[in-house]
Amino acid sequence: MKPIRVSATCVAEIANSSPATRLVKLRPFKYRDRGEGAGRSAYYKRTIDVAREYHRGANDVRVIRRVIEELTAIENDPGFSRNARTKARRNIDAVVAYDDLYGRRNFRVLSNHRISFTVGRVTITAQPDLWVEENGTVVLIKIGVAKHKTAEYIDLLLHLIRKAAIASGHRIRARNVVYLNTTTGEEIISHLPLSHFNRTIRNACQEISSLWSSVSPPESRPKIVVR
């Protein structure tokens, strides 16, 4: 059987979903270049790019101000789609939350690394949004909306990222893998032992493996022909 590659987010979502919804939840992770899958991967790209530029520019506050102005213009422009305006609003929230929490930190931006680990036939890839270093300590930052997520979901996601980092040769402490909740501006850190979710991860990977071949592609939208 062919190996399966999914993200840490996929495993966390399957572990925290009901059996009836799992096929639908797997679709954007199997078909990452179509429909919802394509939209997920770049949702906070503007925020991540700004954070990198900000720290590489010696924490220049003008970088933050400029991007907030740009995103606010998109949010208030009816010429953009509702999705584009909502995305702009959420990225404004993310930039403000990032600035409030990390704007005065002396982060040095590092290159992202490919990290993963394998459970059965499922390889779990993890991609923190930012790899930074401060005073010799590496910090991995994940940015997202935790409003509708359970505490267990966030804990599991942070564990998956740390497990992938350790399996890939990076020594990372739990307190240095953090989740920035853009809704509340809160930094979330897991305080559970690394082995806490071993059974949950194993069960989720078995479920993914058993359902994978049954996941159908998203329906194509018919093209509108202008005559």
C-alpha cells in the first residue's frame, strides 16, 4: 500500500472529529491543491511574511503599520469578494496579536525546516509558521484561530509539531512550541508530557489509513461561459 502523507493539522482534526464527519474532513488534506485544500495553506501567509520582514528589519514598527493599512483598505473595499475581505480582517487580527505578544522580542528569523515522523503507513508532516531564535533558543510558532477548537486539539497539534521536530533531529522543549490564537491574542503552550497523546495519534493514523482510499475529490465548479 502506498504511504500517506498528511499534516499535523489533519491528524489533530481527525482525532477531534466524529466518525460521521471524517471523510469530509480528510478531503482538503488529500486534495491540497483543490478547493478548500488550496485555500487553507496560504490563509495567514500575509501575517507570516510581515512577521519575518519586521524582525529582519530590526523590529521596524513601520512594517506593521504599513501592512495594517494595506489590509484595512482591502477589508473596506467592496470591489473585493467577501472571502477576500474576511481574510484581510483575520490577517489584521493576526498581525495585531503577533505585535502585541512578540513585537518587542529579539527574534532572529530562521529558515523553516521540513520535519515529520511516521506512524504505520502515515507520515505526519509539521510546518510551524515561524522558526525563530532568541538568545540561542529556537522557538516554533503556529498561528491560527482557536475560538472553535478544543484545548485538546491545540495541545495535540503542539505535540505533533514537537514530535516531528525531535524525530527530525531538533531538540525543542515543550515551552518553545507555541500557538498564537489570533482571536484572543493568547499564546498557548502545552504542559502535558510528550507521551500523553501516543494512543490518540496512533488511533487517528489508523483511521486515516482505513479511510484514505474512500476520500473522493471535491466537485469541480462548472465554468461560466460568457457569450
